[in-house]
Amino acid sequence: EQVDSGSGGLDIVLERRAVVEGRVLRADTGEPVTDFELAHRDASRNRFVPTRFHTPVQDEQGRFRLELGPTRDAVVLARAKGFAEGSARTGELMEGKTVTGIEIRLEPAIRVEGVVRNRAGEPIAGALVFAGGVREALRLAHEQGVRSSDDGAFVLELDSSKTRHISATHPSYAPGSVEVRLSASGANQVKIVLSEGGTIEGTVFSDGRPVAYQEVHVYHRSGSKTEPETRTDADGRYRVTCVMPGERRVSAGFRNRDRPESRYRHMDQYGVVEEGRVTVVDFDFPPATATLELTIRVEGETPEQATARVSGAVETSSGVESLGFTASDSDGVCTIEDVPSGTVTLEVRARHADGGKLTETVTLEVADGETISRQIDLE
């Protein structure tokens, strides 16, 4: 609540923190780990947050004490040199209450030594190396990556001896990965070879005119992002280098800057990337002047607000344009504006009163400037 300057009689209520007490122990012997770092995250939120260790602890008995905000559930994480990362859940943390007896057991780490080289056999310095496939590079590297040294060497400490991928990325090369079977007792030597990859480039148009400063993303066909986003330049052109060979999904976004209130649009195309070659993927967003007015009924009744969802796609001459997700209002009416002409496929999803799911697929032929009203009954 906003308070005017000079106001009096203001009470500020501070929330009391919850306290978590526990120990960090070796998983193999039960002995305390005496020098470690802690982190925590809210386990009740179903979203990825990079782990940042920020609480160093030194204690001969491996004891720790953390003050955290109240939450339905939290995870406390610990890491120490020579050990794999470990964690423990706290359960509900209540204001002013103390949770005791939390134990985090750390497994001795499996050491992986390796080198990153290019196809000419030259070492690559500054490569980001991590455990996981290249499809997970943008996520995993943030929390568990190490950098290769000037001679391309790296050391990873991992928590499992099962078969897994070790991957590397570098701005001057396409990502690379090797599958290895790690030994908990023997030496683990890995060599990762990075290639120059291919290039995806093109121009983003709107009704034949290049559009500047629009987002473009490159994905694996499965959906995981392979590269950070790029933007078109002042002439509508974009270029993404060092892309792994193979079929890639390219997604371009478009916002009509002359109509800021208009719907954000995005379109997908697929292109095959080859080593050392350029793949051209252009986009042309056609005029979008049609409107869809959908009245949604669930077993003859108006669905509760925000319980019905509509997603859609339009096949255009330049790719498949997504219509995104739109929640119906309290009358069960969903209005989608700025729809291009073409074959529109809609998927409508809603829930029964008892929580069960209903789905209906509808196909419409849409012309420029047309307004289509349709009632969709889910039973």
C-alpha cells in the first residue's frame, strides 16, 4: 500500500522467520562433513530456479542453522569439495517455528577428467562443460558447469556412476556431447570434440516488409532450446552461428509496433542444419485481420472463469503460426483477435465440476477480415 511522505501512525509488521537446524554427513561413513556450502529453494513452487550456493559453513560436527521464510515445503542443498551435491526436504516451515533433525548425506564424488578439442585436435579453452545432454545446455550449465583451462582440460565431480552424457559448449563452436559409463573406483577419462556446426540465417517480414528487432529462437525438434534468443537487425535479418547439425525448429516472434495492443504472434518452421553450411529460414507474417468469437460450454453449462483454455495453429504459406493460449471470461466467451487467414485448428480444454478433463478439436477456414462466431460444446 502506498504511503504519502510525512504520514504518521504507521505500523510495520515484520514476519518472523522459520529456523532449520541439521547436519551434513558423509553418506558412506556417517562422519560429519566439516566444511560445506548451503543453498535452499522453495519446493512448493513448480518451476526451475538455478541453484546459488551462498552460505559457507565450517563446523566440526557438520551442524548448520538456517533462517528461512515460511513455506509449505523447502529443500536445503549442501555441497562440499570432493562430494556430490546432496539435499533434504524440510516439510512445512511455519513462522517462528524451528525444524530440527534435518540430515543431508553427501556421496563421495566421482571424478571425471577430460579435455575439449576441436576437429583439428587443438585444445579449446573456456568451454563450459557439464553433466547432461546438449538439449539441456541452457539449463544445466548454469548450476553445475566448469570451464576448460588453456590446455582444454577440465575436472567434473559427479554424483552417479550410471551411463550419462558429458557435454560442452563454446561460443565459437557447436555444442558437443559424449556418452560415457562412469566408474566409481577407476579413472574416468573423457574427450569431447566440438565442430564448427552450421548457420541458420534469414529475414523476418510482415506482409512482405522486413521487420526490425523481432525475437528468433532455435530449438531441437523435441522442443528444448539449443541457443539463446537472437533478434533481427534494422533490416529484419537474423543470423545464428555454431548450430549443431540436424533438423531444427526455428521460431520467430512478431509484435506490430504500430498497434501495441495487438496480439503477440509467433511462427515456426523447420530447417536442416549441415556442418559448415548456411541454412536459410525466412518468415513472412501475413495480415491478421480475422476474429474468432468462441462460446464454450461444458456439459451445457458455462465453465468457471479461467477454467477453459484454447490453443490453436494456423497453416500459412510461410510456416505454422501459433495462436497461443487464451482463457475464457466469466461468460465462457473466448475472443481471439488478429488471426491470419487460412486453416485454423483449435484445441479447447476444460474441466468437469469434479475435476475431470475434457478436450475438443475444431477446424475452421478463416478469411481476411472475417469474424467467426462458434459455440463449442464439451461433453
